[in-house]
Amino acid sequence: MAQSSFKPNYDESKVPAYTLPDVLKMPDGQRVASAKQWTSVQRPAILQLFKEHVYGQMPGNPRVVRSVVRSVDKQALGGKAIRKQLTLFFGNGDDAPGMEVLLYLPKTAKPAPVFAGLNFFGNHCVSNDPGILLSTRWLPNRNEEVVNNKATEKARGMQASRWQVEELIARGYGTATVYYGDLEPDHATGWQTGIRTTLKNDLHTAPEDWSAIGAWAWGLSRLMDYLETDPAVDAKRVMLHGHSRLGKAALWAGANDPRFAMVISNDSGEGGAAIARRMFGETIERINTSFPYWFVGKFKSYNQNENAMPTDQHMLLALVAPRPLYVASAKDDQWADPKGEFLGARAAEPVWALFGKQGLGITDMPPVDQPVGQTIGYHIRTGGHDITAYDWQQYIRFADRHSGKQ
């Protein structure tokens, strides 16, 4: 394959000189001077740039959305939680496109704040709970858990460490998740059976006008639509999170949908939180070669041409302002460029300042395992590309601080 000869740069001395686009420079050349100017002029302009050059358009709601409850267990997780499972159908009939929602809520908090995010291997992967319905969708093959692209019983709880469901329940938070493959299977021809094709007439958007990341992000907003209707959920305190490619999707969803109270990027790297112009670790050319369907066609024009982009990822992070944002990295995850993720967050700070909010509050990258920040949080932890109990401890503390629980 073309990417086999690619040799990533992991040497800071070889990072090319670059100048980031000024996040506060408006289309007319003037600089943003107020929060009102940001909200009414600059934010829409930057959002449009990302739609045109990176992720594609973001359609609105389908004409018909129906929720069908599959099961409710009021004694889940040893009696500590309520588990709800439902299908959101985007159209009439049981053969309409849709997505399966898994929701856990603490029994002690009503309505409850919720962490929401997409998962990689079906809802059954987030917990060992035998009551979770096993996904029947196409899944990426993996050892004995997924065989012939179908889940087996061994897939239950295969990524439970990444979700910390019981810890969240104990801390008074719910968790809501959807398998990202319900929206678009993550392979080169996945768009043919995903919502970019099955809903193209309903959404009036051609498949090539948006991207897989856009489809996954769109699904997160449809999850938010449902959470707003559930009286047991505090819809004003829904924290959006995502790891790796799903961290990219979470950032794009959070940029488009201000209903999410907080956005968390975990090791999202290239096309996520990391500065692309650094050309450190994964690059635009490499990600477009490996996963060309994640982004729109225009993004390919920036292969080895990063400085020609009208955007960089600090501008994506800035679209979350003035809401709380947390960016996390891992020391051994050089592919995702931890320093580039930190610099992305730091370069976005001026937008929070417009709202009188403090961002990271530091100029230099912090030591490993020492979280920093106020309305923008950041840490780089020991270890590699993963989302761990340590990461979740920081996210819960950050949410506690910004949701009035401290």
C-alpha cells in the first residue's frame, strides 16, 4: 500500500516552521474584539471553513425520528443503576435506518448529568452486564470477540475499562452510548450502507458532501435529541466525550451542537486536537491515505500542503467556547502528537478570554500525570493510546467543577 513507506517524524527539531491562522481574525481582516462578535461573525465563519475543507456539511434532523424502547432494568449493576435500551429510527417502519442507544442512569440522582459518546465494538462492549443486547451490525474483526464481522458472547465488556460505567454511576453520573457503526461502518465502502446513503434523500445531502466523521458526529446530535426528551436526564449537563477517531467526531459534534455542555477529546490526534502544521506523528497525507472516507475530498488537497489550509485544529477547539473543553494526551502515543494537542488547546485560549474565562493558564506543556487548566483542561498521562481509569478520574473531577458538584 502507498502508506507503507511513510516514516513519521518523532523529532521535535524536525518540526517545520509554521504560522497558525489567527483564530480571532475575521473575514474582513479585522480582529474579534468581543464575545458578541465571536458568536455572530467569527464562529459561523470558522465553522463554515471546516465544513468546506475538512469534515463536510452537517445536515439537520430527518423528517421522522421514532424511539422504540427495547428494555428497562431498574435493578441494573447490582441494583445501583437503571439501564435503558432503545432504538432510534430515522424514518417510518422497522426497516428504517436507525441506531441502538444504551443508557445507564444512577438511581440516586434525578435528573442525572450524563456522559455521552460513541463506542467502537457495539453497546455490549462497554460493560459485562449480560442484559445488554448484543449488536447484530457489522463489526471490525478482533480475536475471538468478533468473528466474520459479527459479535460473539466473548465481546461483552471487551472495552469496559474505557467506559468506567460503575464508577460514573457511583459519582452520580449516567452514561449514554451508541455504536458508531450503526451510523456508518468504518471501512472504505461503509458509506454505501451508512446514513450518508440511506438518508441522502431525506437529508438532501449527497454522500460526498460530508464524511464518515460527519456521520458519526451527526449521530451524537441525534442522541442528544433523545436525551432532551428523557425526564431522568439533565439535558443541560450532557458531557460529550470520544477517544481517537471518535474523539475527532466528538469535537466536530461539539463544534456544531452547542447543547453539549462540555466536550472531551481523548488522544484525538490528527484531524482532532493536534496542530496539523507540525507534521509530527500522523500527518494529513497519511490519514487521508489510510482513511480517505473520514474527511471530504477537499481535505486531500492539503496532503504535504498543510500551510495552505485556512484552518488548523486550534480553530476547531475554539468552536467549543465558552463551554468547558478537556484535551487529553498520552506520553507514549506519539502518533497522535501530544505536544500538538496541547498547543492546539493553548492556541484556542484567546476565544475563552473573550468570555472572561481562563483557559489552560500555563504556557509550557505540563509534566506527565499533572492535570492543568480551568475552563480548558489538559493532561498528558503515562502510557499509550487508550482511555483509562486515570483519564476518567480527571474528566469526572472536571465535570464536578463545572457542573456545580464541587
